[in-house]
Amino acid sequence: MPLTFRIESAIDGALARAGGGAPPPRLTSALHHAVKPGGARIRPTISLSVALACGDDDPGTADRAAAAIELIHCASLVHDDLPCFDDAAIRRGKLTVHRAYSEPLAVLAGDSLIILAFEELSRATPARGLPLVAELARFTGMPHGICAGQGWESEDEIDLATYHRAKTGALFTAATRMGAIAAGHDPEPWTELGARIGEAFQVADDLLDATQTEMQTGKPMGQDALHDRPSAVGQLGIPGAIRRLEDILSGAIASIPACPGEAMLAAMVRKTAERLTPVHHRTPAE
Amino acid sequence: MPLTFRIESAIDGALARAGGGAPPPRLTSALHHAVKPGGARIRPTISLSVALACGDDDPGTADRAAAAIELIHCASLVHDDLPCFDDAAIRRGKLTVHRAYSEPLAVLAGDSLIILAFEELSRATPARGLPLVAELARFTGMPHGICAGQGWESEDEIDLATYHRAKTGALFTAATRMGAIAAGHDPEPWTELGARIGEAFQVADDLLDATQTEMQTGKPMGQDALHDRPSAVGQLGIPGAIRRLEDILSGAIASIPACPGEAMLAAMVRKTAERLTPVHHRTPAE
């Protein structure tokens, strides 16, 4: 079964449960708007790929873990787009939730999606569900998850590596580790792969923000410079950031633990790298 | 050990974990501001009281359940106070989180506290942890939890009972049910007690909002009328709402399941009722 089908089915199942009974219609609609149609679903793809590499002996749990990661990622996008943060009008080529609905409904949609992510994990096989809850909380909350990463933007003194590791890297690390746990494996050997993919993704995102147009990406660009946010491009320049991205991706592939699905996973990382190539291909070194 | 001590210790433990390592200092401080010092801690008191009535054979799990409920309650207050909802300046006699820190930090503090609540449950005894996660999610998210309740405020057509049951009642129902689960008991017989306490609390809150001053309560009053929100006072008038409150509390005490701690629990409900008496004592019928 293609990963995309599994991921969308798991997400649709979660949304159907959140919209069951007779819930408030506009908030229900706002949840759909925030989650469907998705972006590249990179995080759940990584999570399911690791679960498959680990034998995928419990597909229901692996699907729920993947859905949980994507739901909480969507929640973070909805809250990041709010007027008090990026004040973004466009996300994934359509209006952001607060523009399409309202600011109250965007706050509530984010909250509901965070809770829905944990609710999905509560439906996992019992012995694996609670460790998955612990992982998701660890990599999304305080002190080191994506909330902490966003929190660093309110500080005067900020370490770029710490900031990126929490804001962007944490959920990629959660993805590889949760994929392993969902398949009954030790998550530790999978930590580095997630961290490196996350690092690559952040550098690529900084490069996109600095070089692409809103027309090309479907969201407002130049936000880092506009909001005076720390970025790899600001620190290393464009050529330096491109070299950094190449190094990180090589390291990611090298870090994949020996396992039956090793070649498939390396292909997945290479495919993720290709997604980051709009900038990659324009490096003067090539 | 007094319940208050257990509750505050459990909350302090959670906050210490959220503030461990080297997290962003202002967000860490905002979490403390949102949670300490607390209000009456009514929800965790109910939860622990039910756990005790059920034998309290796993105090660590009961404490984590109580802390989780209070943390998510505090999260809901922080988000409810935001400019796009109540735009409140004062909560529990001090500045609200967005006024004391900033709007971004208030959004993040709420998100972090939601996640921290689930993280606390991930530390419960494994066999009880996952059912507790399911309960907390069910009564806080969509379609019937406190997020849904708040979501009804964005609808033109609204059923008052459905709205109150979700917005305020849900977390009281979670409190009694989670107390039972934490002590290894079936939650079903405890549902009605939580629902009735929640109903009483909502009617009392509507009465306070309609009749008290900001000086007496430490938060802005008259918000229901100001925001044109549905309320028991608006629907029944003040005398009608007071009669309703008395009926509900009698029903709550009558609903307590036969158990060794039955008398203690009835006393707890009566004490909760006394907390609601500023209005109760001024009824013309007395």
C-alpha cells in the first residue's frame, strides 16, 4: 500500500472522529481547512518509512503515530500563522485559517489538533501507545520541543543551533523515533537520522525564504529578514548555507542504522533532498 | 497528606520538568505565571477526592492525573484571555499572561501546558496511562470537549446545554472519571457526579458574572452580557438560575456511587457548593 494512501487514511480517520456527533460546524470546518489538502507530508512519510524499515509489525499503530505527527505539525502552522506571530495570509496556496475563518477559530483549531494528535496515540496498541505519547510530548512541548523553539523567538539572546533543533528539528527526530517505537524497536539508533533530516530541512527552508518568491512557494517569503529572525542564510550566506545542506544530507544517509529497509530509507532521504533542490540546483559550485 | 499539598507538588514537578535543561527563559516564566499561584484547584481536588474514594492504590498516577487536569485548565484560561477572545487584563488578581508577557508567549504557554498535561500522563503507571490520555483528550478536544465548547461561541445557532456541557462541564466530568481510572476503577459510575458539579459551577459562574464586581472576583465581570454570550442568567433570570444551582447540587450529592469514601465525597461537594455561595446567600427565598 503506498505510504500516501496510508497517511491520508489515518489523517481522515482522525478528522472524522473529531467531527463526529454534532460538533460546532465552523470549528470542524477549520480543522479540515488546516489539514486537508496537505503539503508534502514529509514528517509522516519519514515516520512510516522508519516503521517499515523496522518490520512494520503493527501497521495500525504506525499509521496513528504518523497521523499524530502530521496533526501536531498542522497545529503548529496554524498558530505560527496567527497575527501575533507571522501574520501570514497564505499557507499551502490558500488562505490561512485565521483569514479564512477567524482568529478565535484559528487558536481553537490549533489547540484541537494538538489534542487530536494525542487522542490518536491513545488508540495505539497499549504497550506502544504510552511511549509514543511521551515522545510526541517531549519533542513538541517544553523544554526542548517545537513550542520551546518558537519561544526562543521571544528572547534577545539566542543560539542558532539550539533554536533550529527545537523549532524544526524536534519534530523530525520525533518522526524517526516514533516510527521505530510504533514497530516495536528501540528509538535510540534512529535519533540522528531524524535530527539530520530536520537540520537539512531548516537550512533548505531558510534558503527558500531568502531566494524564492511567494508565487513559487505559495506562502509569503522574506519573512526571516522581515521579522529579523535568526537564519542559516543570515549567518552563513547563501553559498555557505548550500554547502551546509549538502553536508547534512550526506550525514543523514550515513547515519541510517543497518536494517532490512536500509536501502529504501536512503532512497527516501534522497527523495526528500530532491524536494529541496530548487535552491540546490542553483549553487554556483555546480 | 492534605490534597492541596499533593496537588501543588504534582504541578510543581510538572513545571520543573518543563523548565529543565536550558529552555527559553521568558516562556518558562510565562508557564509559571499561568499556573502559580493557582485558583481554588477545584478540578484536581475533585479528581483526587474520587481517587481516594476508590481506594487510591496508585497515588503517583492519581497525582499525575490531577496535575494534568489542572494544567490543561490553566491552558484554557490563558487562551480564553487572549485579545481575540475575552481580551482580559486580569486573571486570579494579577495580569493575564499576554499582558504580563506578550501575545506570542501566551499562545505558546497555552500550547505548552496542553502538551505538558499529556506528558504528565505518559509518566503514569502504563496500564492506566493510556486510558487517562484518551479521557483527557476526549473531554478537552473536539467534538465534545472544552475546545468544542469554546468553538460554539463562533456559531449563530447554539444550544445552551450543549455549549455548557462542553465548555465547562467536560473538564469536571474528566476529573471524576480520571480519578476513578487512576485508582483502577471503572469510570462510568462517576460520570454523572462530574457532569453535575460542572453544571453547578457554570450556573454559579454565570451568576457571579452577572452580579459581582471585578474587585470581589479579581477578574473582569459582565463579560457574558458584553460579549452577548449565552448564559443561565440570561435565559432564566437571577432567581431562576439560583433555584437551578440548588437543584443541581442536590442531584450531584445523590449521584455519588456507593463506596467507602462516599461521605467524604459528599462533604467535598458541599464544600464546593459553599464556594459558590456569594450569590447563593443573597437569594430572596432565604
